[in-house]
Amino acid sequence: MTTKTNKELQALAQQFRINVIKTLNDKGTGHWGGSSSVAEILTYLYFRQMNIKPEQPDWADRDRLILSKGHASPMLYAILEEKGYLPEGTLSSFREINSTLQGHPCMNKTPGVEMSTGALGHGLSVGLGMSLMAARNENPFKTYVIVGEGCLNEGQSWEAIMAAGKFAPKDLVLLVDYNKVQLDGHSKDIMPLDPLADKFRSFNWNVAGKTYNGHDVDEIEKSFKWLSKQNEGPCVIIYDTTKGKGVDFTEDTHTWHGAPVSDDHLKDALPQLKSVLSKWEDE
Amino acid sequence: MENIAMRDAFGAALVEIGKTNDKLMVLDADVSSSTKTGLFGKAYPDRFFNMGVAEANMVDVAAGMATVGYRPVVSAFAIFLALKATDQIRNVVCYNNLNVIIGGGYSGLSDSFDGASHQSITDIAIMRAFPNLTVLCPADANDVEAALRQALEIDGPVYIRMCRNPGPVLDKNPLTIGKADTLVEGDDVTIGACGLTVPMALEAAALLAEKGVKAEVLDMASIKPLDREAVLASVEKTGCFLSVEEHSIHGGLGGAVSELLAKNKPVPMDFVGVEDCFTESGPYDLLMEKYGISSSAIIEKAQALVASKS
Ligand SMILES: Cc1ncc(C[n+]2csc(CCOP(=O)(O)OP(=O)(O)O)c2C)c(N)n1
């Protein structure tokens, strides 16, 4: 596969948003806000960054990705399908009975899913275990863990941050999809985390010097350029993102955390998403 | 009879197995000098991870290691594994059927002086409810090593429940996953025991024999999978069953046997264990006595069961 340009990745991420919102409308269930928020970050990882072989999902040296905010599963599934982990059309079975696509990711049902998630707070601990063992391999792989700030509310996340600071695995990378909206409201009202970067620093993490725009592929590229120059782990990159990105009435609000997408909503949303898509395609 | 603590056997077995099994990783939550996994840490510092007082994180870290093909053993006090890492054991280790061994130390009332906050009397009930998890309650030091070796061979997670204090090394076959061992044959009453209540049941059976009651004693270390055939065959003979465990009478060994018998062969049953209450601090033997886990309690309930049959 030829490498895609940044603009192509922007367009691809936008296409995934469209696939996801149509699926959520069709199924009447699933989480739009957190899926849309992580679209570019996940797209960049799978189409540019990670060392993977979709035709061989159990390849020992593959990079691992754990979506600790497992409710963003629809975005992950849309990407796994496009990458060829899943047969074409699989996304349409999302959350159906007997489906390979569970409501939240399941490693034993869905090829390409590295860890089952859904209960928040687990991902970083599991990733720490993976990366500690990766360090014993001849070809150490990277372990990427994606969390939202709600996921970081969990005490276990801080146990893991503390332990990762102790063991300092070089190839553990935490990506924070920092959209500042959780299930119940804005994080400033639910559980404020700022100053977040300072918290990681004080736990002896290697923190990217700036916060990157998690919807701008040029910016995401810069964040991974920073990562490629790091010799010390664990590393954390914080991305500024918008929950429900791409649809005016779903942006930056908790009401679109997990609300069903009605036909009327879809009718409103699709033209907005498509016009941005054609903008990226035209450029 | 020689007395050995299960934790000493556990630590020693880990060190021994670690000589040849380089996939074995041991994690502890700042209690390795108590659980004796510290012995492993001393022998193989690069395969030992002290995770601090953070059981939930520890269990998930082990799960991550298992996905990469390693064989992690997590160790802590039974109560804190069962209660602070319940979600991790259920949603990550068991749901994904990962090869993680969970070593629960200081189980039952054995952390006696520390009191109720440290006494683990609901761990069997919790662990037994999780699909994919094998639940073992060894009766002595030899059983601990046997449990560990077998756990490292099978696919899927295993919980090994261990007593803190020295106990007798019994003249019996070592634990086999899925099997109950008939230690004494009899046809009046079946006494199913596990852990340190096995020697207690043996003592009770000898005293019952003097009173003319022929008790059959089953060592039921394999709480899950339960040896259905052995239990059914035994109650076929005896027509009643008494469970004995260092655990709440709710949801443990007695619960497991009740579920089996209610469906397949309802017979009179009774339960020796902690009644529905919190326990307290004190010397181990006095606590066991006070909370109704003793050979005299076994004798009394066994006799009543036998009487209820006629
Ligand atoms: C342990 C646990 N508690 C509660 C929930 C319910 N829940 C699902 S998503 C969510 C908020 C997540 O916020 P965040 O991690 O910031 O995700 P995002 O905003 O990106 O969707 C909550 C509370 C859960 N899945 N797991």
C-alpha cells in the first residue's frame, strides 16, 4: 500500500466518521461523541504509524493498540474493516446478536483488537504489561494506549501511571484524546484534570512539550515526529480534540456521548460531514 | 506429621519452577515478604515486579504480559485480590481467558490477628462466579506446588487460595485439577472439605468412627471444576452431604455442591463455615472455633445429618 498523504488521511478519517454515523443511525445504538473525537488519531495510527500486518493479525512483532476508551469501538471497527482485518460490510453487524463486533471491543471475537475494553481504566495497565514484555523481545514492538479524560478519572489509571513511571518502558505510548467532555458533562464540572501535562511530569513520564490538535493530521504527524526522537519512556502525548467533532449540534456536548442518531439527526449531519470530506478530497 | 505453611511452599515452588521456565513472571503488591514471592524476586530480579499497593493495576499488567505469551503469577492477600481487583479479574483476565495465575495468600481466617478487614471469607464465592476461572483450594504444602505446576500447564486463568499459617503435610495424593480425592471411605455421611479444613475433617471422621458413624471424607480442592462424578457417587452411598470450608457458608464449596445436588440428586445437606457475619481478631485456632469451623462442629452437624435420614 502506498503511503497516504496527510490530506488523504484527513479525508479518510472524515469518511470513517460518515461510515460510523450511518452505522449508529442504522443500529440505533452506539457512541458517536467519543468515536468522532478519536477519528484522526486512530486513522493516523493505523494508516501511517503502526507496524502491523492486517493479513497476519497475530504476527508477534506487531505494534499493539489498546483503545482504553472502548466505547469508541465503532471508529476502531470502521478502520479495522478498511485495513482488511474484517470482511467488507462487517461494520453493518455492529452490536447485533452473534456479531463479531461487540458493543465494546473484544479481543477473542474481533481480529485486530488487542485487548477487550469497555470498563474504563484498564487500558494503561494492560499496555504496561505488554510493553514490559516487549522489552524482552528481540524486536521490541510499541504499545499505544488511547484514553479519554473520563478514563483517566479511574483510580486504576493513576496506579498505572505511577507504575509506568517506575518501570519506565521505552516503548509504551499513552495518547490522550482530551476532548474535555465526559458522559455527564464537561470535565471541568465532573472531574477537572488540569494541569494534566504537569501531572504526568510529576509521575516521571516523558511528556510531549506541547498539546497537539488531534483533528489536524499535520499536527498529529508532528506529535509522532516528536515521539520518534524520544529515547526514554513512558511517553505521553496530549491531543486537543472535540467530542462529537464534525457535526455542529453534536460538538462539545455530553448529550451526544451515547445518544441514538435518529433519521432526522442523520439528515442534518451528513451534509456537514460530506462537505468537509469533499474539501479534503478536492485539495 | 510435619507442618509447613502454604506460602513457604508457594515461594519455594516458584523459585524451583523459575529455574527452567523462563516465561514465568511474578508480580506482587508490596506483600512479597508475607506471601513469599520475595524468594522468587531474590532469585530472578529481572522476572519479578513489585507493583506497589495497587492490586487492580497489577492484575491487568499481568494480563498484558499473558497476551505476549508469558506466564504471570500475581500474588497478594486473597481478600484484596478478590475485592480490589474483581473488575480486572472478571473483565480482563477471565473474559479474555488469559493465562494468569492468581495466588491469594492469607485466605480464610488465617490472617487472624489483623482482623475482619484482612480475613478473606468471600473470595471463593466471587471467583467461582467467573466463567473460565479454575478455582483451587489446596489442603497442604504439597498441594500448593501441584496446583502451581498444573496451573502453568493449562490454558486459562487459575485462582489458588492459600492459608497463611503452617499446616500438616498430609499423607494423600497431591491435588489434581477437576478431581476430588476420597481420603476416607464410609457410607453414612459425605464430608466434603477443602484447604485446612481437610485435616480437620479427617480428625472428625476418626472421632465419628468411634461413635459408630462411618463418614466418607472428600478432599475437594478443585472447587471449579467440581468433580461432579465423585460427589454424586459418594452421596449415592451416603445420602447426605456436609460441606466444610474456611469461608462464608454462602457461595463457596457448600454453594457449589448445593447447585450440583439440587439439580441432580437432592439430599439433606449442611454447611460448616462462617455464618453470615463479620469475623474479628484473635489467635487462629480460637477464631476458627468461635466461628464454627472445627472438628467438633463437623461432628455435631454430621451426626444431625445422619439422624435426619432415618
Ligand atoms: C468503569 C466504568 N464506569 C463507567 C462507565 C460508563 N462510561 C462510559 S464512557 C464514560 C465517559 C468517558 O469519558 P472519556 O474517557 O473522556 O471518553 P470520551 O469523552 O472520549 O468519549 C463513562 C462514564 C464505563 N464504561 N466504565
